[in-house]
Amino acid sequence: MPGEFDLIVDGYLTHLKVERGLGAATVSAYSIDLGKLSQHLADEKVELSDIDSGNIASFLLSLSRNELSARSQKRYLSAMRGFFKYCVEEKYLKRNPAELIESPKLARRLPAVLTGEEVLRLLKAPDLNTPRGVRDAAMLHTMYACGLRVSELVGLTLGDVQLEGGFLQAFGKGQKRRLIPLGTVAREHIAAYVDTIRGRFAKASARTVFVTERGTAMTRQAFWKLIRRYAVQAGITKALSPHKLRHSFATHLLRNGADLRAVQTMLGHSDIATTQVYTHVLGDHLQSMHERYHPRG
């Protein structure tokens, strides 16, 4: 027979489903997480009214001992905070015992990047003697030259690209607009595509710069397949995605002395802390520079 804690959990799950309109999968995940908490409290013989932050910390520690990742522990803590907030609102508890528990620190994954030589091989992979190759070369050069997200690349319109001025405007997350320099090589490839190829592919109503051979806008999925095909042609064995080309853009700029704030602006990051992750991949490079130029290196 279910105890008091489990009955309140059932009420909370109904609240999530009916009043907050959460999906079945989300409610099911909360049910599993809180079920494990219930078992832990039962093993420790702790009643609902006696739960404190020590019990919550003890539960998280048990998850850690079972080699549950910090990300999963953070999800459990989120579930507990929501549940105990509900308990306070419904007068089952006077305070939320999970409120002051700090979230487990997530290890920041360092972005994987291509070497300069790998990027060069990738950019040279399209066959410029074919219409498709001219288009694909323009897309690859544009993405690497500007560090675009794939959604920004396929969403570019003719009005966004200013070849004479040497820049383009991209609309990132939240439709935030930013101007990015193009560079001579990327400009030449875009001009070759727009002047000689795009008119063969594009329908009259097409607004995007890059279109498929059927005249429709290039999709994110189509470009994903395209870049992987060229990676194989270029002999690149690393798992390659469009975003890895963006990571490479940022890393190569910083390695060549670009200002972090300038890279932040070009990437469209609202918080410089997001851009700073790229500085971690520069360790060996910075150490060699220090040894080379510092008088006591």
C-alpha cells in the first residue's frame, strides 16, 4: 500500500499533466526520478515531514556513487525542486529542502575542430567544373569564412549578402542581426555561384541564396549530408558536422591572434563565457607562443 510520500507524488504528477499541461514523456520521467527518491527515503526511514537538505544531498551522493552523470544528477535535482515547491504550496511542508542544494557542475565539452590542412582539403573537395560543385564550394567557403550556424547559412537571402561591401548579415538565435566580414575567397565563390549557377536552379519565387537543383531552398539536413560526403572525399576521418566547421572558424581566428570580443560578435554569442570555451583548445598553442616570445620562456 503506497505511503504518504507516494500519494503526494501521484498528486504532483497529476498536477503536472492536468494543470501545467506537460507531455506524457516528461511526466513519466518525473515519476521515475521521484520514485527513486521515494525508495531512498524509505531505505533511510525518513518521513516526508522530516526531509531536510542533508537527505537530498545523500540521495544525490548515492546517484554519484552509481556513476550517474552530473547532467543526470542535475535533472534529478530539478525534479526534486519542483516537487518540494509543490509540497510547500500545498502545505505538506513549510520549506523546500532542495532549494539551497547546488546543482552538480557540468564538465564543459571542448569543441572538436579541424586542422587548417583538413579545412583546406574540405574546401577543395567540390568539383568546380560542375554546377553543383560551384554551389557547394560557395556554401562551404561562406560557412567557414563567417562561422555561421547551418540554419543561418541555408537561411541567407540575396539581400543579406553584400558582395561589393564584403560582408553579409546573419540572423541568429532570437532573430538577432549581426554583420560579418566575408573575405575575398568566399566573395569570389559566392559571385561565381550567383552569376552563373543559381539562375539555373532557382525558381522565380526563391529568396534564399543557396537552392537545390529542384529550385527549392537548401535545407539543414541536405547540407549536413553534403558536408559529410565531401569529408569522405577529402579523406577526413573525424566525424564532421556543419557545427564543427563553425568551431574551426572560431579556433583558427583565435590562434591567429583575433580578439576574443571580435570572435564573440562574429559568432553571435550573447555571453562571452560561451566564446571563452574556445580558449581552452588553445593550450598547446599559447604555451608555445609564451616559450617563443616571453623573455623568461
